[in-house]
Amino acid sequence: MALPLSSKITIIFSIFTILSTRFVSCNNGRRLNNDPLEAEFNSFSVPLEHSFEVDDVANFEVRGALVLKAGREPSVSLAQQQLSEYDRAKLKEVAAVDGLYRIRVPRVLLQADRQTERLMDGHLTAFVRACAMVESHLSDVITLHTDVAGHLIGVSIVTIPGACRGSEVEDEVDLEAFNTTLSIMAPVNAPGPETALFLERMELETEKKGKNPQEQKSFFAKYWMYIVPLVLFLMMSGAQDPSGGGAGGGAANGGGR
Amino acid sequence: MAKLIFLWLKCLVSCCIVEAVFEDQVGKFDWRQQYVGKIRFSHFDSHVQSSKKVLMATEKNVFAALNTRTGELFWRHVDKTGPEGNIDAFLLHGQDALLVVGNGRLLRSWDISVGGLNWEVVLDSGSFQSACLIGQQDTVKHVAVLKKTVISVHYLSNGHQKWIENLPESENIDYQALYSGGNGEVYVLGIVPHSHIAIVVYSMEDGEIIKQTSVEAPWLSNIQTSCAVVGQGMITCVDSLTMSLYTLDMHTQSKMTQIPLQVCSYTNSKPYTKAELLIISNLNHDLKHCDYLVIYYLGCNTACSLSLFNAETGRRLLDTTQFLSIDPNVGKPESIYVQAFLKKDDSVSYRVLVQTEDHTLTFIHLPGRVMWTREEALSEVVTMEMVELPLTGTQAELEGEFGKKADGLLSMVLKRLSSQLILLQAWVSHLWKLFYDARKPRSQVKNEISIENLSRDEFNLQKMMVMVTASGKLFGIDSKTGSILWKQYLNNVPSNAAFKLMVQRTTAHFPHPPQCTLLIKDKDTGLATLHVFNPIFGKKSHITPPALTQPILQSLMLPLMDQDYAKVLLLIDDQYKVTAFPSSKNVLQQLQETASFIFFYLMDSSQGRLSGYRLRMDLSTEQIWEVIIPTEIQKVVTVKGKRSNEHVHSQGRVMGDRSVLYKYLNPNLLAVVTESTDVHQERSFIGILLIDGVTGRIIHEAVQRKAKGPVHVVHSENWVVYEYWSTKSRRNEFSVIELYEGMELYNSTVFSSLDRPHAPHVLQQSYIFPSAISAMEATLTEKGITSRHLLIGLPSGGILSLPKMFLDPRRPEIVSEQSREENLIPYAPELLIRTEWFINYNQSVSRVRGIHTAPSGLESTCLVVAYGLDIYQTRVYPSKQFDVLKDDYDYMLISSVLFALFFATMISKRLAEVKLLNRAWR
């Protein structure tokens, strides 16, 4: 099994180098991943689509391809092209009327064994204000969220900076290429109560106490003249309510440590 | 020295969180009302002639005894909720009450005089049909329980089983009823619907079948609902179609005899809506000479009549007819329980306990005198709001002066003078009242609160509690005393309705009355109606709400106000069209202006789809984001936003090194809780998603493994607290998530979900909680300065006020100088329940379903209402009463000290002057 696999890898690698060299001229060296063979490496690509219209009616077009790599730690990369002249103009126009810039990705299951099981019907959508997109010079942060089983459940997009201040943006320089930060996030495991650590700490403390009991003892012996008036003062101030008793109890507990 | 500081810190901590009531404060700021729920079975205690008990078993699995004179509870037993504690049958014999509980699982005997349990036995499995007492030579010593296929007989004294027999098997006979005539035989009645009745007779001694017969009864479909056995083995059935009684003597006859009822004396042109046989047997011993009595009532739309009939002849007894007028505020009678007795002149009289559609219990003496009423609908409060009381007339007058437009200098002056005069008048009358009251003994001076003299108190501590109950009845309750000030029954509420109560206009906008809107939605069809009313008087508003023809998906209260200061309510229907209420021109214009900033979300938990929409100018909507949580893995159980009336006073927390950690205060944040569909204890989990409701951005996604629901969530400020059951450790655990922006704020002036690119820091910590919980809410105060507490309703009936300080993910594992500086309590995995944290001391609140908190006019004080089977209202002071002088504050001491100081300064000044003068002369 190992032998054919490794041979395949070499083949694919060679194809890959060919492909990337082919795309170099039009894609600034970024790889565009439409290679079907890639899927066998537990990674596959889905389109990332965007939409920005002056009348705010969604009309999604392909922005790039997301390459998702399943596995214990899923990873994602993105290959995308520049905005065309027409798109740049449209984006600025949409930004001027405070329209929305929307993106969507199809729902997929990362951990599926077969390609057919991966795609599920429906899309996940998110948006950002078009002016924020323009003013941040197309620097966006896209995050894909998965659930425990590896289903893609949500996508979010923010731009950095996120504000619309109405600053001037130059077409050719600033709106040329996307500067995308992409990440995929699986749910974190929420911590349970930390009993083990607590017990360990308690043990350590008792051990410490056991080691130099004299120091512990001399502590009260040293400072009793401060403690007694304080206790008296507290008792006086809280004499009417049961909080005095609670305070005493707290002191006793503290003293025990 | 460090140890010392730590110790005192602990002392201080325990000092400032200890709170409890003093003995003399019991009942001063709090009250509790206990309810039983809707009656299922009820019997009057006829054991002793002078007894004033009525016993009832209710739909809420409560067994209780009420005082028939006052309607107050003697005692009450609350069983488990759901089918496990369901009361199937209730028999009363002398001092013993027998209950069959949990679909024939348990047989219990109670002593009704004190409400103690005599004995309890576990019955064999099988679905329960009927139970009856078995008499033998005028004494009752046994009880028989009929199940689907089995009949068993038990001793009344100790519950032991005497014998158990299988019923004769037959395909289509449905055994439904039991009867014993007191001659050592047990009759089991079975029915083949619309065909015949089968009667099986068992011997009481050994359970042998003596006789089996069958009787034709083609008009009968169910024995339990339309038949009863009276006297010596006389089956009496009512056929409401032909308006006649059928009788059959089981010992002798084999055919039923028909007796048409005399109902012609009742003349009313309106059609009868209900004719029912109510009570036949189980009468007082004194009534033996008039063998059977039938009480029959005819219901119709405006009134209903009750009368006693003789069962043998079908003749109506004289002077026993009474008319019950049906209050439109109460609904129609649902069931009636009659206590018949003989008067001194040997004529028959009776008292009736009427339960109406709105679950009100009314106890009526024969001439129609209402002895007491109980609002049992309050045992099922669904939602509630607390509304501020209006100003008094004089205050309102003053307010009105400023509210009106200026019309000339002179008239303004006159107006001012007149209002000052009114104020003076009010003050004088107030003084006079004080003087007058002072002469009376303390106990007599009890201000009766009525709807007329309702007014806001100095600190806004008294509010109107508007409660919505499942039966569709609304209540207005005074929060200070708990007295019901108004009630309104909505009789068109579907049985499976969901309610949402919103305050559209508070009392703050004087000339305009306060306005509440109740959204009533049928859960099946999604169709909704709006009920608009004045929360202070309960009156329906004259404003006509929009007609809603489409199912409603979501409702949304906007901070926008129309020209009459009513907040705008948006209703989104299933076509994603938006209806605004009120929908005046002003509102529509405002909506058009702000449309692009109005976002809302919809949750479809059946598909796991959470989607966001934005309002358009033409009141249509567009979808802008979508998150889909696959339902095959987990299902969404709760979506919880923040409360709109919540204020956060401090933007951040001061750290030990004097830097500030800023809170992530996103008002649009939603906490979405999911539960896994896989219930295996190793694989089940609970998911927590924090989603921005405007942008759909998932702020945080966490999974609590090996955990299952039910999950209780509280979402407030920058934290989410949730409680779950840990399947691994088999215990309840609390978890807290806090969100922080970090050491600097991104935009300190305003929060916008659209412009907050950096994800917050998420801190989380979990704790063990030693009890299950039934409801949870956080305290709420006017300005949010007071520290927060969590109010936790426990199944034991206690309401715990747990300081949020203990649920703080920054509690350090290892104590450092900085954490000490910050007053952080060192981490301990277990949260202890301290008895002084119970805010309801010994006033247990059964089955708490919800806790409502409302701010008062005092920053230190939060009003709390816990509702479930009972209602409990109290006040809590999470940071103690820092803005109030204590009740026993020593005014004498402080004023004498002040005066003394004043005189001392005067004298010393004088002395100093003299001394200066002398020095100048020298």
C-alpha cells in the first residue's frame, strides 16, 4: 500500500509543479486549486463566492477557491484572483451607497470519507459593509467555523480596520488584490472543574505547613497584637447583624491554612 | 504579612456577601402565595358534621385540603411532576383519603385531619382504570383497584393485598368501572362501545367469579364519563342526546329503563351548550331518607342553572335551583363539586365549588353568596413584567404643567400658582391624615391598596406585576402586598399558546397611559394575535392592533418611539414581511430612515438554521447571514440574548497592577446552547456558541464534553453562566464564560457590531454545584453599579442568591500579589451553598419555573419574583443597602452629636475670640 501511495505522491507533485508554473503568469505565484487529484490527499476545494450589488440583491460570483484539508487539525488555504476593473468600480459604487459585501461558502463535511458525502445542500453566508472592504484596501479576515463532527457551520468576515471613515481609496493600487487572512476554527473544549489541580495545591500547602510549623506558629505569635484589635473592630462594626459571625468563621478558615 | 492580608481579605469577602433577614423582617418585604392548580378530583370532608375541609387532587399532582370558610390551605402535598406523580384516583372514606398515583403505580392512604401519610404500597404494573371502596355489612375495610387486565383488593388499614385476580379475557371488552354494594360482592363493569355493558361479579372473600352478565346499551360509548352507580347497585347513565337518564338495577334487572328528564321548567331561548350529570352518590349520612340526589346543570352562554333532582323519579327538588351568572371575566364553569347538607328544617341545601375555564375556584352558598374565590391560574404563570406605578394626581398635575406648550406669560404664572396651591392642599391633607392616624392604634392603620389610590412610592419599590398565565388570564398584582388588583380573562386563547409580554410605553410619559402588548401565538399554526392593554388598570386599550393574517416568526421591540412615546413593535411573518405596531406615519418615516440599521435574527431549531435579516425601506427584509448547525449532531435548545433594560456601569475591571481589562460589552451578542442528539453518556455533549446577532459572526464556540441538559443559561454584561449535568462525574456543574476586549478598547465611544474586528479574549472556568437547579436569573439594578448576584431556584424550594464573584473565570489557581490586590477569591472547584444565601428563608417556593428580576428606584435594591406553583416576591440587596439608612438607625445619637459639635464650635469660637482680644490688649 505504501509503495503505490508514495509513487502517487511523486506523480501528483510533479503535476502540481507543472500546474503552478502554468498559473504563475496570471496569479502572482499563488496556486489555484482545481486539481481533482488533490482530493485524495484528504483535501478538497470548494468555491468561495462573493456578491456586491448596488441594489443589494444577492448575485454571487466566484471569488476564489478554498482548499480544505481535513484531518485531526483541519487547515484551509485560499486561492483567489484579483478584482477586475469592472468589479473594482462596482465595489466602490456599492461602498458609496453603503451596500453590503457578502460572501458565501457551500456547507461541507470535512471528515467524510467520500467526495459525494462532503457537500451538503445550502450555503453559509456572511457580510461586511462594502465601504469597510474598500477602506481597508481589501484586507479581510475570514474565519470558517466547524462543529465537533467537522461540519462547516458558519463563516465570518471582518475587515481590519473595520470602520468606514470615508477616506479616499485609489483604484489601482489599493483594490487590486485581496489581502486575506484565513483560518478554520473547531470548537474548543470547555474546561471542567479542576479538582485534580486543586487537590494537588492543597496537598502542597499542607506539606509546606508540615515542613516549617514554627514559622507558621510564630506568625500568629508575632502579629496577635494587630489581629486582636482588628477582630474587635470588625465585631463592633458588624455587631448587629450575623455577618460578624460569618467574619469570624472566615477568619477561622483562613487561619487553618 | 502576606498571609495576614489574605486572611483579612477573606474576612472582608465573607463580610460583604453575607446577607440574611432579621427575624423581625420576616414578611416585611416579601410575600408568598401558594396554589394547587386545576382540580381533577375533589371531595368534601363529610366525616364530621362541622368539618370545613374540602380535599382536592389536582392536575399539578398536588393533594391539598382547603378551608371551606376562607379558601385557605390547611395542608398541601406536592408530588413529582409529569406522569410519575399523576393522581389517577381519589377516594375518601372517613378520615382516610386514598390516592392512586402514577398510572396505578402507587396506592397511598392519607390522614386528612393532619395531612400525614398512613401507608403506601407499590401496585403491580398495568395501566390503571378505576378504584373503589368495598363495603361489607355497613363497614368499609377494603379498597379495590381495577387495571386493564387485573383486579386487586387491599386492606384499608395497612394497604396489604388481600387477593389479586385476572379479569376474564375478551378481545373487545374494555373494563372501566368498579362497584361494590356492601354485600360482599365486587362488580366490574366493562363496555363494548355502542353495543353492551358486561358485568363481572367477584366474591369479596376469595376473588372468585360469581356471575357474568351483559346488558344492551347501544347508545353508550364510555362508562367513566357518562355513568355512575348509585344506591344499591343502580347504574345510572345520562344520555345528553335524548336528555334522559337510564337506570339499571344490577342485582335484578337485565334491561335499562329510560327516564326522561324534566327540563322544560327551565325556559331560556338560548341553546343548551352543556348538560352533564354531576354528582350522584357520596352524600351525607343524614341524607339517607331521600335516597339519591342528582344535580344537573344546564350551561348556556350567559348564565347556568343548578338544581337537585331525585334520581328515582327524575323530579326536581323545590328551592334548589340557583343561577350562576357567568362573568365574562371568568369564563364558563368547567366542573362543579357539590356539598349537600340538610338544613335545620330538614330541607336539602347545598354549597358548590365551581371551577371555571380560567381555573378560578369559587365557593358559593346556595342563595348565590360567594364565600371565597381562589385564582388557581396563578399556579401556571408563563411570563411576567413589572411596570412602574403612575404618579399621583398632584404629581401628575405638576408634570402636566411642564408637558404642555407655553401659552403666554400670565397663564403660565397662573398655572404655576394653581399647581402650587394644589400641592399645598395635598400636603396639608397628608399632614392631617398623619395626625389622625397617629391617634389610632398601630394595627388599625392599614392602608388598603385599591386601584384608585395606586401611586408610585418614594423609591419606586412598589410596582405592578403583570402576570400572564397559561389559561389565558392576565393579572395585575401589587408587588408590595401581593393583592390582585385587576384580572382579565382572554377567552379566545388557544390551549397551546405561547405568550410574549412587552411594555410599549411606561408610566413615564404622563398624559399618555402606560401600554403593554401581549403577543399570543398558537404554537401549531403560528398565527398570532395582539392584546393591547393598560398594565395599571388591566383595561383593554382602544387602540386597535394590526390584524395578523400570516404566521409570525419573530417579534422585535425597537427603541424607536412614535409621537405618543410608544415603542415600536415589529412583527416578522413567514413571508419575511414586517408589520409595525403602532404604524403611524411618524413611525413609518422613522423606520425608513433607520431601516438599514435594523437587524434581526430568526431561529429555526428544527433545521438548525440561524439566520440574520436586515430591514429594507419598504418594510420587506433581506437575508444577510446564515449559520447552519446540522441537526443530526446537535439540536439548538436555547437562544439567549441580553436584557434590553440592563445597564453596565463600569467598562472594565481594574487589575492588580492598576491597568484596566476592558469588558467586551456587545449588546447584540446571542448565546446559543445546543445539546447533542447522541445521548450516550460518553459521547453526549453540550455546545455553547456566542454569535453576534447583527453580523452572524461566531465569537466563540465551545463544547462541554460528557455533559447533558437541561441547561440553564444566564447571559448578561460580558458573561454567560450555564449549568448542566456532567454525565462523567454524575453531578451538576456550573460554567462561566467571560469576554474581554483586552487592555485597550477598540472604540470607546460606541459599540458597533459592524466595526469590531478583533475577537474578544474568552475566559472560562467551571465549578461543581451540589444541587440541581430549576430556574436561574441574574439580579438587575437601575444603574448597574451594584455587584451582581445569580438567583437560583432549587428543587428543594429554596431561592439561592449566589454572588457572581464566585463565578469568575479569573479566580486564580495560585494566589499572587496581584490577584489579592484585585479581590479575587482563590479557585475552589466546589461552590458551596450557604444557608444564609437563601433569600426566602423558610418560605419554600414549590416548582420554581421562572425568576423575574426588576430594578427599583434604589440602586442597591432589586425586586425579585419567583413563580412556579407558588409565587414569591422579595427584594434583594446584592451589595447590601449602601444607599439606605438602616431601620434602626440612631437618629437621636447622630443629631445629638451634631448639636453638641455645633455648640462646641460656637463656644470654642467665642473663647478663641476672647483669647485673641486679650492677647491684643496685652
